[in-house]
Amino acid sequence: MRAYSSETELTELIYACVLGEAPWISFLERLDTVLPGAKTHLVAADSRNSSVNFNFSTNITQETLDNYNDYYAGINPWIPMVRHHPVGRGTISDDILPRRETMKTEYYNDFMRPLEARSALGVVVVKDPQKSFILSMFTSSDEPERIRPVADLMSRLSPHLGRAFRFYQQDAASRFLGESAGLLSTATVGIVLVRENRMIRFVNGEAEKMIAQRCGITFSPTGRLVFSDSGSAEKLDFLLRRDLLPHTVLTSSPEGQEGPYRYTFVRITSDGISDFLNGPSVVILIEKKREDSRMRLDALSAACGLTPAEARVAAGIAEGKTVNELAAANSVSRETVRSQLKHVYAKLGVNRQAELVRLIG
């Protein structure tokens, strides 16, 4: 059967995706070929509200995803049962709810039928208290004897996907730590790295000193970051949303007992699969307002991935220099400076010079 003959190729594709030699969509598209009318997804299912994230999917439009999360997630008859399904064991929808019962549901008639889907199958690959990661497929076939071998194939692929997901635990935040090790250990700006649910990944020495001086940040016994003011907490929670685009920078200015502090929140740029599996990460720069803007720019450059040339342009613009002056000083064309400035704005999440000056100054 074709499902079995493709197992080696699919396994190889998983590791090719992990190594960056193939996009994850190629794995899903190859899996599509084993059943008619297939639509395959790597699904992140939120255990709190049943919403899912079809970040990696075939033949599913954004409008369909929005409709699912807005309404159909709440009436999906399979999700409550999938939460309790054993990890690594592929199953078909008929095993969860008999087809005759599924066909009576609003979910089947109003969501699945427009997709020309008659059955579904999948395997829970990773499960934790917050979310489950599921390899899932809709198919136009309603023949259990044809679908079940593919569910068994998913069972055999699940350990390989689990290894891939564990590899991605070394996510964008980890790479940031490695690439910025020198800055993090010596910076005079406090740096805290957090991930989803405000869980702390890293705190540099300067941040530890500032926290001891009551800069407005503390840590909970469970390792979560806590702010003394609600405004800063709201900004961090906003940046940790999964549906937020990267390259976003926000600032906050709470008052500490030793004087006013300034926080800068930087959403770390990540490849899609890392955010999909681990959730987003945010770097928090903590400084007293009198800190030198050059040190601040250095910290922002590392957090946002500015090149040395882009950092020079950002510093020059913040100092009030014109594009012509920067071009002459750096022996490049005006177009080059404009291009670099465009990249600076995108990476720092600002749209004009005034915002850049306020962010760096």
C-alpha cells in the first residue's frame, strides 16, 4: 500500500525539515498523497479554549482558520476526547465518535462538508498542561479500512516528530542566548529573557542587581516574572501573544524605590516552527533612565538583530543627522542609508524618526 511505501520518505523528510534542508510544508504535502482529498495539519490545540493554530497546514485558508477559532472550536465533538487520547497512538475519527453520530453534528455539516471532508484522523505527538501538538488530517474518504493504515503510519511517524520537537526546544531564545553571550554577561543594561506564560529563561547579572534594588520586577516561586505595575505586565502579555507578528518593541516606565527605571520589551524574531512549538520569547531590557543611549542601542541591536551598519544609522538618526550626512560619513549612497534605515524601523518596530529617537534616547 502506498502509505507504507512512503514511510521511509516521510521519515527522511521530517529530519530534512529539522536540518533546514526542506520546508515543513513539504512533509505535510507528501503526507497528503496517501489519502484522497487530504488536508494535513500540524495543530497546536489550546487546552483551555479548544482553539487551534494551523500554522503548518495544507489547503486550509486563513478565513477557514479564523472561522474555526471564532466558533467551530467550541463545538468540535472530537477535541474533548482527543485531550485524553494516548500520546503517539494514531486514531481515526470513527474510533472517537461513530460516523453516524458525527454526521448529525453542526461541526460536520457546516465546517467539514464545505471542505469536502468526510472523515479525520490524527496522532497526539506532544501533550502538556497548556497545549497538545497533533498531526491531523481531513480526508474525503469515509472507508475505515482505507483510513486506518494511515493512522497506523502516523503512529510510527510520531516518535520522529517527537524528536524533531525536542530539537526545537533549542528555539530562537536559545539561539539568542548563544549569539549574545558576551553582551548578556557584561552589559550595564539589565536583561531578562522570558517565554510563554512569563516563564524566565535567563537573567543577567545587572538585572539581578536591579531586581534586588526593587526596580519593579520580582520572580514568583514557580519561575514566572511579576511586575509591580499592571501597565508593564499588560505590555509583556501582549508581546507574548502567539498571533503577534515579530519585530515588535514596546517601552514602559514604572517607578522603583531607587529611582525611575525604564523597561524595553523586544519580541524575538523566530522561525515559525519554534514559535509554533515553544511560544514566543521576549527580551526585557531594564535600565535607569539616566543610562547612556549608546549602551541602550547596543542592547537593542543585539536583541533585535541589527547589523553594525544598521546600528550606526540608528545612532546617527537618533543624534539628528540627516540621510545625506550619514551617507557621506559612511561612504555609501543615500539609497543604501535609506534601505538600512528601513530595516532599522522594521526590526525595532517603529515607523518614523521621532519614534526611533524616543526608543533609543
